[in-house]
Amino acid sequence: MTDPDRIWTEAAGRLRGEIGEGAFSSYIAPSAVRVDGSGQLILVTPTAYARDWVRKNALRRMNELWLGLDGLNRRLDVRCRAEMGSTPPASQVAAGRAPAHSGNVVSMPMATVAPVADGARAVRAAGLQERLTFDSFVEGQGNAFALAIARQAAAWADGHFNPIFFCGPYGYGKTHLLNAIAWEAQRLRPDAKVVYLTAERFLSTFVRAMQDRSTAAFKDSLRGADMLLIDDVQFVGGKASTQEELLSTLTALIEDGKKIVLSADKPPMALTEVEPRLRSHLASGLTCPVEPADRSLKLAVARNRIEALARLGVVSGEVRAEVLEHLVDRTPGSMRELEGAVNTLAAVAGARLSTLGLDETQALLGSALRGGPERRITVDEIQKTVAEHFTLKQADLLSERRTRSVARPRQIAMYLCKQHTTRSYPDIGRRFGGRDHTTVLHGVRKIEELMAQDDQIARDVEALTRKLRG
């Protein structure tokens, strides 16, 4: 396949399922792919913030998808509209109309990815990440037991434990295991209905179903599953109706002999925001801890990531042992942070990776390697910083005032709390004057949407982030 229009239609459909409707609509849908005079493919975003978001969160995956489909082996670059001069209006792109300009523009397909018969494509449409499979999972002492249980679950083994509950700190492989289970389970049983979703997606979809009076369809979509996987289940805490629906769904599936796999950042009985009946249900199966990685596992994960980037042509050659060890030792956080550090090194070094020494690595990466635990940012600190930035009082953010001069800073503060703390939506709502979690969810999504469209909002959030990080 070489036609950019067809390639983008296929690649964007997959990307939409992987990154979720909210991020797709905010950052990708208002953009367009242009082919310049030299044949370079460029994704044009409406704002600089959207460009930076795509570079950080989606460009690598876009190129993986594109290279897998493009017979000409081309790559995408990303620039904002101001850098490109005349670009198609976002409304034209979203509506799928052909914009009037001299370059070739491939508009973003807006149709939802439809269910298909092929098992692998069916789970892809559900939002799984294609690279998170058992083949790419690196085994170590802290995750060996969880990996063994995950493989059994994916093989549809008739175990005596249901649900299976993976728990452990953020960034150490729980999401990877759930994705891997879903991919393998669907491969082994192509006709089975495997449903994967995050707790946030469960929550938002249920709320929308209640608003649309379509809860029956929502229930049918989940209770018809042969295997249900829910990631980060701690985020359903704090809302009685949502917890009641989850409890009913789990009960119905278990009674029908269906498989349930869940994950959270703590063991079931430590989820104090979850109602006792639901906690008891979550704890009734098998709890599998995923422990923080030791140094040897981190080194293996870093090597694995370098090898994956080499297969994609991003880097060439092998990285020196002392460089990799330095990278691991200076990235003491989660596996996701380590992968981010490896990606940064690969992006900076490229073809020079194999020649890099320790001194040059330190000079190239500089402050990208933080070398110590990140300062903990609190909700109270975010509220004070946002209030000061917008010349408000902290009490204004907690008040019932709904004027835009207060409501928008309040939404920005909620967004920053979600980005920089581990608090759930219900917990954030309680700390903003006892607001409902759906109000927080709406506020976070509103700021994500505005940041991709409004440069001033993006600058405010960027400035506040710098202040919070010191």
C-alpha cells in the first residue's frame, strides 16, 4: 500500500482505538496529514501544544503503524499550523471535507472503528496497545508469579480463581499483562468476546449511558463478554452507582462462568474508597502482586526497548553497557519512566547510539535524567499555585462560584491534580468542595480539549507545571 489517504485511514483507525476517544478527539482529529514538495509526510496540528503532545505521546506509535502499512517506507513528521503557514481549518478536517490548498492533505477519518470478525483486529478496536504482548514482556523476580498466572488466564485454563486481581505500584507492568492476556486469549479463541477497558472508560461510559438512558445496552455489552479485563479498578471508588454496576457485572459474569481479570495500585482490601461488598468480591479470587523491578530487570527492560527501537530503524548498533547502566541508575522510578529515558536517548543519539560514551550521554541528556526521586506534588499545593496564578483565593476554587473567571482555573487545577498526583477522580472531587467525580472528569477532559485548541490555555498549564516542578 502506498496511497497516503488509504494508509492514514487504516493507521488512524488503529490509533484511535489505542489512545482512546478523548485524546484522539482533542489532539489528532483536528489535525491533517500533508505531503510537502519533497514528499515528506507532515501531521499538521492546530497549536504548538498539540504538536508537543503528539511528539511526546503518539508520534512514535504513528510511525510504527505507518511503516507497517506503507510500501514506500516513509515516516511522519509533526508541525503546528503556525509553522506551516496555510493549513486546513480544523472544522474541514473533522467534517472530512477536502480543504482548498495546494498540498495533498489526508483528512482524519472520523468514523468509529467497527467490530470485525478477525479476533486480533477485534481486540485492537477495543483500545489495546499492539506492542504490549507476552513476547515483549520482560520477566524478572518481582513479576514472575504474575506472569505465570497471566499466561494461564490467557490460555483459558480452568483455574479455580475468579477474578484474577493484579496489584502493584504504577508503572511496573500491570497494564502490559492485561493487554497481553487480551491479545493471547483472543488469538487462541477468535470467536470469543474479549472486552478490555480502563476503569476510567468504564466510569465515563456508564455515566454517558445513564444520561442517554441506554444503561441496558451498556450492561449487555459487558455481560455478554467471555472475558472481561478492567485496568486501574481503584478509580471506580467513591461513586455508589458506578460501584453497584461493577459489582452486578462481576457477579453476573462469575455466575455464568466467564473470566474476569482486574488490576489496581493496591490489593483489594486496601482500596478503602471502594465499598465493602465490592472489595470482598474483588478479593474473592486470586491476588497477584507485581513487585517493583530490581536493577537486573530494569537493565533487561532497557535492553529490550533498545532492541525494539533498532528493529524499527530508530537506532542502529548496540549501546555500551556503562551507558545503559548509567541510564538505569539515574532513572529510579517506574518502568514507564525508564522506557521514556531510553526513548529520549534513542531520539537524541539515533545512528550514533553505538558510539556514545558515558560523558557524551550525560552531556546529551542533561536534566532529562533526574537522578533521584521526584518531588511529591500535593492537591493543596496545586490549588494554591493555580489560585495565585489567576489572582484568586484558594477558597474560590473550592466554592460554588461558576463564573468563567473561577470555573476555568478550577478545571485547570483539577487537570493538574490528575496529571501530577495519584488521586482518583472521586478523591479530587472531595478536595474541591465535595464535588462529584463526574464534574472532575468533565473538567479534565475540557482542559485537554482546550489545550489542543487554545494557545493561552496551553501556556497557562505549561507555566503552572513549571512552577509546580520547581
